[in-house]
Amino acid sequence: MKLHSLKPADGSTGDKKRIGRGQGSGRGGTSTKGHKGAQSRSGYNYRPWFEGGQMPLYRRIPKFGFKNRFRVEYNVINLDSLQKLAEETKATEIDHDVLASKGIISGAGELVKVLGRGEFSSAVTVKLNKFSASARKAIEAAGGTAIEI
């Protein structure tokens, strides 16, 4: 066997359908495109969601709601989680770096809001983006400080 003698198995390849090559091709006249209409013209391109003139799905379904482009999304952490974190790390200051190192947030650039669920008894400085009124009150009652950055 030599490279120049290799060929595909019998029946595995067929002749290419030659469209628009006149009557001798066996597909002359309309070249398998039917008569008239957009699909028979050159340059025709359909939208993938086109449904043949039927009212399309994106117009049949009712629309409602509103997405605020200017919404600021915060990751939330509660006081009980902060207390647990303060006990584990024995840190005097809790900030983005501490939360990121423990895997609570993915990076130092994320926004974090502290909410007031749970008990808090550690006298630590908490430097995060936002605090609820009850969370700030509980942190300061425990002898710590809540600093918004």
C-alpha cells in the first residue's frame, strides 16, 4: 500500500450538489430554490428566531417588570457570621482582605453590607462598605467600631 493509492471506501463520498449550473446539472431553471419569494433571491438571510410570519415567541409572551441599570449590588454578611469569623481569626480588624482570605467574598473589590441578624460580642473594628442601623448599634455596644469605607 502506498500513499498515492489510498482512496475513500465505496459509497462513503457522494458528488457535490452543483446548483445554478444550467439545465445539464439536472437542477436547472430555479436551481432547487422554488419560484419567487425572498428565499429564491441572492443575499437572502433569515433571522434564527423567524417563525415564517407567525407572531414570534418574543412578541407573544407578556412583558413586565423593570431592571434598574443603576442598582448597586451588595454581598451581605450578618453579625453572627462576623462573630464567628472574629473568634476564628482572633483579628482586631475585619475588612475585605479578611473576608476574601476566608472565602466569604471572592475579591477585595466587592461591596459588602453588614446586617443585624445574630449576636455580636467582640470588640473589633469592622471596615466595610455599609452597615444597617441595628448592625452598627450592636457592634458599637460590644465595644467595637463600624467604619464605612
